[in-house]
Amino acid sequence: MANMNDIAKMAGVSLGTVSNVLNNSAIVREALQKRVHDAVQATGYQPSQLARGLRRVKTNVIGMIIPDIMNPFFPAVVRGAEDVAFSNGHRLILCNTDNDHSKELVHLNELRTYLPAGLIVIPSNFSDLTAQAESYRQAGTGVVCIDRLPKNWSGDTVTADNEAGAYNATRYLLHMRHTRLYAAHEWLLKETGEPRAHAGDLLPLLQLLPRASDAKSRTRDGSWNCRPCLDD
């Protein structure tokens, strides 16, 4: 496998010139640039991202941790993150936690050894990432939580108001006189374990239905079940 010394010998330039050309870290005459690039192409040289990361104390890697790759929502989020990362010269490493905080902590500790440029986390349920996030920040790595908020989180977030959205959607369906409503959800608890704000507000509305509705709900172990929401 070719290295920078091989490139320098083939191009007839110094090792510093090769480094400046490949890292675009200094102005190099066009003729020398061409000789270096020709040598790189001839040898098939690939720079070591790990070695670059050790020199810069940071790689072009962005870590992304999600709770459940089988959840239809998360792959679209991952695809969007990967597209943006790739277009900006970064590469994404994906980790799946299965909604298990202990597994999440293992991924957080191991990803740190990759010297990532950034970290994107969709936290597991009842997660607390305060200590880990602070460790990343001290190393100069940005941390963003999306979709869910872990306990005591005060960092950057990208979230939607899912509670208000579900509440308004249900109100609309009831206003349109729909009588068989289905709810696909995990459970009506926030990640902190507190009741969701609008969960109780919906009950008086549902009582107005003239007939029973069914609810499809997901249990804490991840399995799905269907049960009557209201009795006749």
C-alpha cells in the first residue's frame, strides 16, 4: 500500500509538499500540484482518515445513535442526516440502541474513540446524556438531540411538538364526525416518565364518540397489541 513517502519520491518533491497538496494547507505551484496528483493516481494512494484525525484531534466522522432502526420514522431521519453530512465532506457512523440506555452508553463511550466531528442522538426512553454530552463538548464535538429530549437536557435539540400535533389531529377527526379512530403510539408517557400534557385532555373528546373505537398500542417491550379504546 502506497504512502506519502512513495508519493513524494515518484513526484520528485518533498514530503511537506505532498502534505500541503493533499491537505490544501498551503499554496503550492500548479506544476508541483499536478505531479503530486499524478503520483497519487498512479499509486492508488488513499490518505488515512485515522491518521488525519489524530493530527487534528478530530475526524470527518459524525456519529448518529438511534433507538430502533426498524421504526419506519427513523430511517428517513438517518437518510436526511447522511445526505447533508456527505455533501459537507463528512461520513456517518450509525448505532442502534434498541431503546436500551445501557447499550446507548456503550455506543457513546466507543464513538468518542473515533474522534467524531459531531454527534446526533435520538435518545432511548428515560435516557440521561448530560455527563456524556459534556465530555463530547469538552473535546470540541457538537452534540444534538433530535425527536426526543433526555432528562435534564439543556443542549441543542431538533424536536416537533408531537403532543399538540396528535391532539389537534384527533380534534379534527372528531369534528369531521369520524367514529372509528386508531392510535399508533408507544405509550402516553414522556421520556421522563411524566404523563403527556394532552393525554387526559383527549378523554372527554373521545367520550363523545357514538360507538366504540379501537386503539392499536405498542407495549414497553416493543410488541404491538390492539385493544378496544372505548366501550359502547
